[in-house]
Amino acid sequence: MSAFRTKPTVMHHAIEGLKSDLTRKAMNRREFLTRSCAFGLSAPVALSLAGARPAAAQTTPVQGGTLRIQQNVPKLSDPRSYAWSEMGNLTRGFLEYLVQYNADGTLEGMLLRTWDVNEDATRYRFALREGVQWNNGDSFTARDVAHNFARWCDTSAPENSMISRMEALIDPGTGGLADGALRVLDDLTIELNLRSPDIALMVNLADYPAAVVHPSFEGDDPFAHGIGTGPFRPVEMEVGARCVLERHPDHTWWGTEILGGPYLDRVEFLDYGTDPANWIAAAKADEIDLLYESVGDFIDVLDAMGWTQTKTDTTATMVIRANAAADVNGTRPYADAAVRRALALAVENEICLELGYSGRGQVAANDHVSPLHPAYADLGPAEYDPGKARAGIEAAGLLDFAYELVTLDDEWQHNTGEAVAAQLRDAGLNIRTRIEPGDTYWPNWKTYPFSATQWNHRPLGVQALSLAYRSNAPWNETGFASDRFDSLLDEAKSVLDAETRQKTMAQLQQILRDEGVIIQPYWRSLYNHHNGRVVGAERHPSNEFHLHKIGLSGQ
């Protein structure tokens, strides 16, 4: 039983505070649901407290059939090093998660049946589901979960982004899971004892690098290894072309009686590249049933074709960042915060939203914390002053420097980069853009001196800041390092009450602006389309496909 259910602890008061904020319209419903579930409330209870109506009844999918999804098919690696949502989608059918983040903002137990959190978010107790088996016949137990936490906390593992999410469990001296941080209480129960409070732990366990692997997995290709607890099995993988999963014929999935599904016999992920015109052609030729995403003017094209649109507002975004540590021909042009601030001053974010993303989102303010995030501090719009920008660049002696902005070969990302570059030229800078295809961009995305990067939706602002801007974090692509920022971030992760935490968040956001760490023009509304025969594939804010929920209507 959760601490806040047994007595009026701080956690109980936090839930009451969330209810009060929701009543006063101080937060949106998705935010309330995410935070209350992270504290340990079940999704049905959280929905009830939020006054949410039961979801409208959907058409029950037929059993069987093949679902064809347009999505890029990147090379897979150790899941803890996954850098893109697409990787998680390719393996989610057989590699499952402890918890699942749903489109409505709830956290739902998957391999976890329940979780309890103490009053200061330093102790978590996990109860696993009974009767779960790996598809090789092994029983799934608490020792398997302990094994995964040890993997996630291994700072020596290459590209392990989970260490940013597991900081409170890691011993800085050993670079691994701290002694006493995890206790296996019995076959189905684990207790975590954190070195410091972390309100983001549960939502981090739903993020795509947190896939749970079998103890025999040695960190190579999870698709080739193939052992998981999910209802599907990997069948075929051709990078850049196709990935195929089939319902496992010899594995009884634990979730059928609890969650329903799976409905599909086969799922095909088909890679048509980054040009949306190719996606439209595939849709018209009836080669696909569902798009990973719909972007730009092609949203209107798909609407006109009669395809079914789904949309969600998110904290997904794009940042244009200079790497402060980058060496360009023997110089470090972006090491000076004054230069980075000047670059941001030259860009009007609203123009980027209109030209880069067809206005389908909300203007952002260069601090990577969204109004959808709990504890968001409204610091006003980002300053725009191209004259001041030019003066700053000229004072640094970099007006004639040859700037190069790298973008992915993806229409909306390239268009946004071009909108930024045009404004920098208007401010007097000598700049060109370079478009990189995915197979060269993705392996190098953190190392470019000046580039544009998309960042996915994260339910909590402290998640995004921890992943992207903490000193030496695996996904820190900016070269930004600040002891003060790191300390304030630790403080923010320890505060349950959003109103109190907002004061710290305001300082964090202001640091990002003052240091000119990023140009962040907008928050993305996300869209996808399907051909009208797909059930259960509404647009997910974190770009996830929960394959056990999806089926075909039989039309």
C-alpha cells in the first residue's frame, strides 16, 4: 500500500495539491494524470480524480491480419543506447517496459503490477506481475529487474543514456549501482533506495531506452537475440528497408487477460526514407496502413485523400544549438556565451514555426521547458533583436566566420534550419546549411559544431533538462556544463510540489537563456494518419506504437 494511502504524508498532500491545481485550471489534465500516476496512483483512480470520462468505445479489432507502418528502420543497438523512438517501436512488440506512458498522460503498469513511493521520493517499492514468462520459457522475476537496473546504472557502457535517468541510484565512485540502492525482497518485489529524491524515476522507466532485456542479452543486437516477454517475435530485419514482427506461436502472453490483445498476426515497419512525398505515394498505392507521423503541407494532402487524422499537443520540439566545446579549424567559435546569445537574438521564433512547421504548434522561448510541463515558469518570449545580434558577433570578431548549420534530410527539420539560416544572414552572418541523410546524421548528431536536433515529448521538464543539459550527460549535444545548473536541477528533481519547484525551474530556464545554450523556436503538435481500417493507433505524444492495442477493423 502506498505511503499516501495509509496516512496523510507529504505524498498525500501532493496529490491533494494536484487536485487543487487541476480545479483552479493551474495545470492541464494530462499533467495531472502523469504526476499522480508517478506518485503511485493507478491509472483508473487518477482518471477518476481528474473527472475524466471513460474513453469512447472503439470498434473492436478483428483477430489477425497484417499492419503495415511507414517508419524509418534504423540499425538497432543495445536498448539502453537507443537514441530515437523508432528503435523502441521496432522492439516493443517483444521487449517490454516496467511501465507504459499512455497518450492521455497516465502511467500504466506493464511488467510492474503496482508501485509505491514514500513521502520524499527516495524509496520506491515495485510489485511485479505474476506469471510472466520470457518467450524462451524462463520465469520473469525480480532478479531480472535487478539485472536491468544494474545495466542501466553502468556508466562504462558505451552510449548508455539511462545513466542520466538513474543518477540517484549510481555510486559516483564505482560508476555502477550503489550498494543498498536495490533490494530484492522476494521473487516479485523490489525496493529501490535512492541517494537523493527523484520525482522523474517512474516516467523515465517508460522512456524508450528502458526496455527490459533477458539476462542472457550481451548488449549487441536485440533483434537477433530475440528473447523478450512481449506477444510478438522478431522475424526479419533489413536496415533502411523493413522490419517484421509476428505474433509468437509458442508463447502465451501474460497481458491478454489483463490488457486485451494482441490482435495482429504480423506487423511490418516499412522505410520509405525521409521525403514525405514517398509516404504519400505509398499511401496512394495501398502499400501502407499507418504513418509514423504526418508533417507540413502533407497533412492537408492526407486529409484530402480521406485518410483518418489524429493529433496531439506535445512538448516535442527542435533545438538549434552550437556546441560550446566544438573545435572548428583550430578555434572554438561557440565557447563564448555572448556569441551564442547573439545567435539566438537574430532569430524570431515565430517565423521558424510558420516557415519550418506550417504553424502547427506553439512558439517556444529558448529554454526547453513547456507550458505543458509541471512547474513551467513563464519568463516571457525570447528576445529578438537582430541589430544587437550583429553587434555581438562583430564584437567577438566572428562576423566573417563561415558558419555551417547541419540539418537532417527531413522536410520540416530542413525547412526550420533554412528559416534560422535566413535570419542569421539578415543579421549579417556568413552562413550556409548542410543537409545530411539519416545514415550519416544519426551517428554524428552530438558532434556537429552547429546543428538542429529534434527532441521528443517528455512528461516532466526535469527529464528534458537532465537528458540534454546536465554536464557531461550522454545526450548533452551542446557542450554546456555548469555546476550551478546541475545543482539546481538536483534541487528541482527533489521537490514534489510544482508551485514550489517552479521557482527553481525559473532559474534553470533563465540560465539556458543567459548562456545562449539553444535556439528553440517551437513546440510541435504531432499528427499521424491511417487509412481508416486501423484501430487503436491514435497519435502518441512520445511517438510510441503499443502494438498489443492495435488491430484492424475488418472493413
